[in-house]
Amino acid sequence: MNYLARITTNCKEQLLLEHLQNVAEMSASAVPQGFAEVARYAGLWHDLGKYQQKWQEYLKNNGKRVVHSPHGAVLALQMAKKEPPAMAYIIAGHHSGLSERLRIRGSEYKQLATNLEECLEIAKQEIADFIPEQLPDINLPKLRREFAIRMLFSVLVDSDRLDARNFENTINQENFTYKFNSNLKLSNSQNVISKARETFANYCQKSSELPKGIFRLTGPCGIGKTIASANFAYLHSQKNQMSGMVYVGPLKSIIEQTAEVYRQLFGENAVLEHHSGYEPKLEESKEYQLNTERWDKPVIVTSGVQFYESLFANHPTKCRKLQGLMNKVILLDESQSIPANLVRPILNVLNTLVIDWGCTIVLMSATQPAFHNLDDDDLINVVDIIPEDVTTRLFQQLNRVNYQYIADSWEWKDVVSSIQNTGLNQGLIIVNTTKLAREGYELLSALLSNASRNTPSLRKRMRRYSSCGSM
């Protein structure tokens, strides 16, 4: 008897043996060597329940649905000596989502694996090494183990769905490549700002030679972080045989601007823009959906919501793109915008991505958060891409605003005095209501000296903006 995994709408049949072996090999090849056996057996066992005669009849006759996902998980539970093995969680959730520990240990869950012995005997006849000599598991500290389970869950979901799509011939997989467009450079002028940008970019390029790790990229606004950091990520990924980069932005406007720059740098086909405000062209919608589910392009431009959701999700679809982070450079722009109540779990996961999953993390900001002041070591060996003394000098060179904190309440005459003391011939005053703006205009008009107020240019400007209070 041929045991089937699926029958397509055009009556094409995929053997269950073929599907299990495909998913097993795809999963094992997608992860670092230390996780390969767990990934392989999770793939090999994930559809064990489909060997049931009842399930085969359901598939061929389109009958009442028959449960099949618990069987591989229960087999893993039976082979484990003590705690539930990683495979039990991974397999149990590949359709419904990651389960809590108590649920999969309960007797009610085990009872769902009907006809398990029947399935196991058939599987062993079809697949010679279906049962390993020793059950592979993940032996890591608790938090790293938890994340590894989530990552391997993502890998299984992706491999399972991708094999189904490949069999149905509904997609044409592309091998995306990306290359940095070195012709898109900063200004060639030799003014102070351009020289500061060149210094910044040179340090980014030099630091790209370093091994994988966690980096801090600090620079003032206007220093050219977008292009310089992209160049760092590209060169660093090439140096360390990485598969691409992920940019995580704080705001929709910044994400859209960055995506446009990246398209110029890397080419249209290499960049995936993924956030709630992006709408693909109608003819690209199916391909775009698959790309956003998998994050399989070399350059991903996404939002903090999408990124952090993937790190902690338990739903198969939301978690599927997590595997797309492996072996990539992750640029976290405006890193100080990480929600305060989530700092510790997020930093823990960032560490884990570097230690176990081949990633490099870059924390980008003009005002870096003081993560180093936390009680414990939440970030491992953070390396500054720009040395601290150089950063200080760059801030000084690009400084265009002097701030003075005034503790006392001011009156409008104090504002006038302050403007006059600067020796400048113009100034901008910002208030928070239109009422104050009108009041200020009227009082300043009276308080300013006649000599200043009655100059032709000032009179012209004041007449022009005299209606600002009604705007």
C-alpha cells in the first residue's frame, strides 16, 4: 500500500515517505550542526499520524478530519527519560502553535495519538533509521533552550509548508543575491559635514572585518548612518559567509525611506519591505506573501512590531519567518526605542541569536541606551564601531544647536532680551498653542526696539506672519 501525504486539486499524489524525508533533510540542512539531528527527527516524525488507516481514508474520501499531529510528539515523550524533549514541543505545535509544557505532558494529549503503534510499525518498515539509538535533544541553559525550540519550530513549519508548495508547483523559488552599489556615495564636497561623514563611513567599513558579535553604532543625526551601516552589514556578511541583513526601523516613514535607499544600494529584487503600511502590486501579491512569511530575501526592511513579534511568537505563521534571521546581520535602528518593559527579554534573545544562530547585531542610535548599566550582563562583549573619542569629535563637528535649560518661568521680555543677547539678526520661537503665538507676536512687536522693529525686512516679515495665530 502506498501511504500518501497529500492529494492536490489536480489529483497529483505525494507519498508520505517522500514528504517526511524531504522535510527532515530540509530542516536539518537549515540549522547549525549542533541542532541538525533534532531538526531532522522533528521533520521525520511530524506527520507520523498520517500512517493511520483512518487518516488515509479521510484523505482519499474527503471524509471527517482525523487528528495526526500529536503522534510524533507523543513518540518523543515516550522515548524521553525525564523532561519533555524539544521535539515534543516542536512537532505538537506545527499546525496549532507551540503548547505549554503541562498540556503536552497530560494524559488527555497522549490519548489524541490514536493507533500510534500501528503508525510506528509502518513507518519503521518504510524508513530504515526512523528510530534513533538515542533521542536527540537540546542541552542548553533554560532561556537559550526555549529560544532554540522556537527557532526549530519555525524551521519545521517552513520546511513542511515549503515542501507542500514545491510539490504543488505553486511557486518558482529564486536564489536571491545582493551586491552593494558602491557608486551611491556620500557628497564629494570637502566641507566639515562631508569630512565627518567620510570618517564615519571609513570606520564602519574597517569594522566590517571583525568577527560576528554585537556592535554599537553611535553617530549624530545627519552623519550618514543609513548608507554607512548598510555597507558595514554587506561587507561583514561577505567576510563571515552570512546570508544577508535585516534592518529594523522604529517608524513607518523611516522604514520607507530606508527601503528606498536600500533598493538603490542592492537592487529592487534583493529587498523585501515588510510592514503594515506596505502594499505590493497586485501581480506580486502571492510572491510577496510567501516572502513575508519566510523572510527569504537577502535584504529585509521591517518594523519593530514584525521583528519582535517573530522573536516571541508561538503561532505557526507568525513564527515561520524567525528562521529567516539565522546567519544574518541585524541592524536595530534607534535602539533606544525598545520598550522599557521588554528590554531584558529582548537583550537575552539578541545574545542568543549571536551565540547559537550565527547572527551579528548592530545597535544604532544617536543616543545609545545605557544597557551596560543593567544589573547583570545582558549584552555580551559589545564592540563600538566608532571609537568613543571619535564619536565625541563627530558630535562636536556636527553640532548646530546649543541647549540651555531654564529652571525659572520667563516672560516675553526675557525672550526679547535673550534674542538680543545672541547678537543674531533673526530667531525662531516655538510655543505650544496658537493663542500664545499671537500673544507673543503682539508683545514682541511692542517690546522690540523701534530701530529693530522698523527695518524694512523685519516689517515685511512681521506683516507676512501676523496671521499665524489663526492658522
